[in-house]
Amino acid sequence: MEPSLTTTSPAEQDDFRQAVAGTLQQFLGGQKELLLDAAPDAAPLVEAIADLTAGGKRLRALLAYWGWRGAGGSVLAEPAVQAGVALELFQAAALIHDDIIDRSDTRRGNPSVHRRFEQQHRRNGWSLDAERYGQASALLAGDLCLSLSEEVFSGIGAEAAAGTPARAIFNRMRAEVMAGQYLDLLEEAAGPGRPVEAAVDRALQILRYKSAKYSTVHPLSVGGALAGASAELLDAYVAFSLPLGEAFQIRDDVLGVFGDPATTGKPAGDDLREGKRTVLIAHTLNHCTPAERDLLEAKLGSPELSDQTVEELRGLITSSGALAAAEQMISERTAAVDEALAALPVTADVRNALGRLADSAVRRNA
């Protein structure tokens, strides 16, 4: 993807990103004040959310914005900013819960939220189990994030009210992510006993619902629906954003095994220790020998994997052709993104902005 340069949308995008960051900071500051008045000891819940949402690429918020602009929404309008904030809070909730489920120690180079609360417990020498305290506190922080996301989205007004297309998309997004999380858990538990021939299809279903659709499809469509997009434009948005979301997640799966910890912010091979049965792993299971399959099944999901064993499994993934197969899937979906992008009935600025976002989502190293 090599979209032509423009002189307007990069600056506009930066302004929008700053508007989202500022609104988010102000909103969470107000929430912290409420807690300080009502229950000061609960303020760390909001502090954890604020720290987590201070970083990130704002991909979902930006897609919502360009979906809004592509449907005729005005520059830096408040509904678009509010939608971006709601999506950032929803993503934070998903990340917090996902890290609990996956027992992840880090997020964006910092302790994951449950580890943050666990460390708080240990520093203070409190009673009972520190790990359980950390997980329970993070669960509550994630639930608070979901509540705050809904509060912000509802605050947009008539465009996001019950019965509107934007509300239907937002509601569907939340339900699908929870379903995707469950499918992921189910595959980790039941996957070893299921037909290996269907492992890739199962992995694709998981990534669509757990990540791809909420990362690209629903944000772009929410923005468009808020601006009154036609059904035809929303369909065109899906044609562009679904292969983008799938390519984005497959790239994430590759980085979860082969990424540089200095750029991903997570330990090398973390997905292997967490037992993620991704498209990459599914292809490996399909193309390795029975002995190699037994080795992978025995090691996958062990939190004690040594760096040497991680390197051994990386070699297996590569030699089986799984890495090449995953890269081919990314290439095929990228081609579909390019084709759909060229056909989008939007202005050149919007098309170029979406092209840059797509390029950064697929060709990334973190």
C-alpha cells in the first residue's frame, strides 16, 4: 500500500489524536475526583485506567474518525471525538481482561494491570493472597472501563441513542468481543482434542470476533453511522476493514512469537507461553510431523518455557512452513484491502488517511 501524500489529513489526524487524548484525560480526571470524594481508596482503579490509556496507537479511534469524515462528518466534531474516547476505553477494558485471562505480565512495556495491583499488595505487606488481589482488582478496573465506555458513548446524544445504527454497531461490538474471548479460552482447553484439519478455520473465527472486527470493522462503521452513512457506504467500509482487521491480527500473532521485546513491549515468545492457538500455531499443527506435533502440544501453554525452548519452537514454526503461510494470508488480505480502498466512495483525503492507517497496521513491528 502506497497512498499518495496529502497536505491536510496528516495534520488533521494529529489534531484529532490530541483531542481524544485531552478529552480522555479530562474525563478520567473527573472520574478520579468523583472517587476521591466518595471512596478515596478506590482512586487507584481510575489511575490504572488512565495510565493504560495514555499510550497506544489510537487505531480504533482514528478509524472511527475517518469513518465519520468519509460519511460527511465535519472536521474534529465532538461526536467523533467522543466516539474515539469510548472506543479507547472499551479497548482498555478488553486489554485488562485479556491480560488476566492470558496471565500476561506486561502490557506496552509496563506491568499489566493485574500485576500492577499485585505489586501494590506486596509493597504494602497486606494480608491474604497478593496474586488473587491483583486479579480481582484488575477485573474491577476492566469492568469500570466498560462502564465508562458506555457512559461516554451514550453522552454523544441522539446519534448514539437506542435504535440508531451507531448504537446497534457499538452494542454488537461489545457482545462479539466477549464471544471471541470465550472462543479463545475454549480452543485453548478443547483444541488439542479437536480435528487438526479445522484448526486454521477455528483460529480465524476467534481472531475475527476477539480482535479483527472490534479493531477495524466496528470502529470504522461506528464513525460512519454516527455521521449518517448510507447502507452502501457501510458495506464498503466492511469490505475494506474486515481483511484489514484479519491482517492486523495475524501480524500481531506473528509478532507474539517472533517480535522483538524492545519494540513489542512483551517478552519474546510470550504467545507460546500463554498457549495461544493462533493461525500461526494452527498452520504449524497442520504441516509438521506427528512427533513435532506432539512436541508443540506438550510445550504450548507452559509458562516456564525457557528461551532455548522458545527458539526451538520458533524453528519448528518456520521449518513447517507455518510462518510463510501466515505471511501469505497477510499478503492476500492486504491485496483485498488495497482493492476495497480504491473503490471506497470517499474523498481523496479520507482515502489517503485510511491507506496510511492500513499500512501502519499491517507493516509494523510492535
